[in-house]
Amino acid sequence: MELINLKTPSMEGKIYIGADVIQTRLPALMKGQTNFVVTDSNVYVLYAAWFEKYFSDTEIFVLEAGEENKNFASLQAILEKMAGAGLRRTSRLFAVGGGVVGDIGGLAAALYMRGISCVQIPTTLLSQVDSSVGGKTAVDLGGVKNIVGAFYQPCEVLVDPTFLQTLPQREIKCGVGEIVKYAALNAEIFDLLKENTDKLSDLAFLTKLITACIQHKANVVAMDEKETGERRSLNVGHTTGHAIELFYGLSHGESVLYGMSLETKLAIESGVCEKEYGENLLAIVAAALALEPNAKTDFSSIVQASEKARLDKKNTDDGEIKMSVAKSKGAWTTLSLPFANYQAALIKAVKN
Ligand SMILES: NC(=O)c1ccc[n+]([C@@H]2O[C@H](COP(=O)([O-])OP(=O)(O)OC[C@H]3O[C@@H](n4cnc5c(N)ncnc54)[C@H](O)[C@@H]3O)[C@@H](O)[C@H]2O)c1
Ligand SMILES: [Zn+2]
């Protein structure tokens, strides 16, 4: 079992990683207060015996699986069930599931009685390497993702890679999208992926990367909890990625991979990313995109899709599109382009 400490101005949290984290930490975390669980319908069915073992006496809210349920109505239903279960200020919420459960469960913990203790137990690759760490919680509203939320740090995150054994390949690919993002920011992760592009769907290899990814994210969040500076680096590939996700309806991870591919090409073309390094990064992204299932999207409508990038939360009022992009091994920078130049650059990038 490995331990990473994450100290931010608002909280000192612990992240435990390993196949033994549940049996080692969970009983102690459950003792001494009323507990509450948020999970989703897939995880609840797949892990029925696990819930029976650890949470047989605990109130469990089972959210219907899917991003479309990360909304206000579900949040209200969770809060009502928490109140009905008589939770107090000292109670503790356990979010057991992927990023959807982590985001909405974390937000419910942040809101209930102005904040109760929260433990994240991420069960997807994406949530293990990314969303369970760092305290961003949210629901979607009016078709805009994560527009209502709070920064609220969990007191502990228990990362057990054995949950990944039941994860469908599509979800593995989503997590690989975020892992490749770290390769653009961290030299060690870059080298590991560059030398192992044939192992991107190998669970044993991916498991080895989880700790490095979490350590990277924890370092960034410790420096900049509220995303005013360094934390923006974690958005590499995400400006164009979110536009693709919204327009084409692809999965988040696959969209981020396409976003990384296009934005890295833009960065090379604009001279802000070293060419040789950028091309090596593009080779890693291409290997990840080739994983099955492959949506094989045709980007002939990239002009219409790019309109969605105008909605990005990072944009300021000057009308420019702001992207966090790879610069050189282990380094990133911001690339800001007027919208018309951004569109023109994308048209060129999808052609090569
Ligand atoms: N808070 C953050 O910092 C942050 C960062 C990145 C993404 N996110 C959010 O995370 C969400 C995406 O997370 P996700 O990719 O985990 O999606 P998800 O929570 O929808 O999980 C994906 C699917 O896998 C299923 N599942 C979960 N664990 C499983 C397991 N062990 N075995 C089999 N199936 C399992 C789920 O039921 C679901 O169908 C988005 O809402 C996104 O906005 C948040
Ligand atoms: Zn992401």
C-alpha cells in the first residue's frame, strides 16, 4: 500500500493506493459516526457482495449510472436521503464509483450541513488517476458540464486497482486519455508511455502508472488548489477535447485524446512546442487513439465543432481561445489564439 499526502490550504488529505487499501483503511474510517454511501447502479450490482461485506448497515444511495444523471435532480434526491437518514455534521459520506459518483457525491458532502467528511473510493481508471483527487466536485446544468460545483477535498481517497478488473474496454480507454495527458506534463510518465505504446490496454502496466499520475496531480493541486495557475496544466487537450465531446458525443477520454492530438499540432505549428518532442507525444496519443473501441470520427465538421470551444471556462473576455499545451518534455505553456486563427489552425491540423 502506498500513501500520498495532499496538503492544500483547505485540508490535509491522504490518498492510499494498493490492492489492500479497502480492508486496511475502510473499517477504521467507518467507525465512530453515521455513514452514508453514494454509488451507481452498475457498481452496486457488480459489487453486491462487497457492499454487503462493508456497508450492510449503511444507507446507500444508488444513482442510475450515466453522465446524464449528474444533475440537480439527483443531487437533491441524494441530499433528501441524507437528511432522511438523520446524518449530522459529524457524519461521513463514501462515494464509491467512477467520476460521476465522485463528483456528485463530493458535492452532496460539501453542501450537506455546509460540509461533512467525504471519502472517495474510485472504481474506474479515469477516477483513480484523475477525478477522485483534487477536490473538484460538480453537477451539470443546462447541457453545460460541471458548471455548478465546489472545491471540496475528501479526507481520504482509497484507490484499489482490483476494481479495474470488471471495467469495460471503453472505460479503460477513457482512463488512458487522462494518463496520456499526464505524459504531456511529466517526464517520467512520458518516458514510460513512449517505451510501452504496445501496453496501453494492459491492466498490469496501467496499474503501475496510477501512483505516478496521482503523485503528479497531488503536487499540482498542492501548489494551486483553486486553478489560478499551475492547475490549468491539467487541462491539456481539454479545450478542443471538450468541444469534440460536446459536438460529436464521443467519450470524454477519447475526446481528450483527439484534443491532445490537434492542440499539440497547433502548438508545434505556432512554435511553442519543440517539434521532435511534440512528434513523440503525438505518437503516444496515436497509439492510445488506436485502442478499441475506436469511434473513427471524421473531422469534416471541425469548424462547427470548434464553436463549442468558445464555451470553455478558461476563456477570458478578449475572445481568444486559451489552451494549455505541451511545450517540451515535462513542461507546458499557454497558447492563446484569436478564435478565427484557432479555427484556421484546426482545419489545417485535421488534414495532417
Ligand atoms: N472532479 C474532477 O477533477 C474530474 C476530472 C475528470 C473527470 N471528471 C468527471 O468524471 C466523470 C467521468 O468519470 P468516469 O469516466 O469514471 O465515468 P462514470 O462514473 O460514468 O463511469 C463510467 C462507467 O463505468 C461504470 N463503472 C464504474 N466502475 C466500474 C467498475 N469497477 N467495473 C465496471 N463498471 C464500472 C459506471 O457505472 C459507468 O457506466 C465526468 O462526469 C467528468 O466530468 C471529474
Ligand atoms: Zn479530463
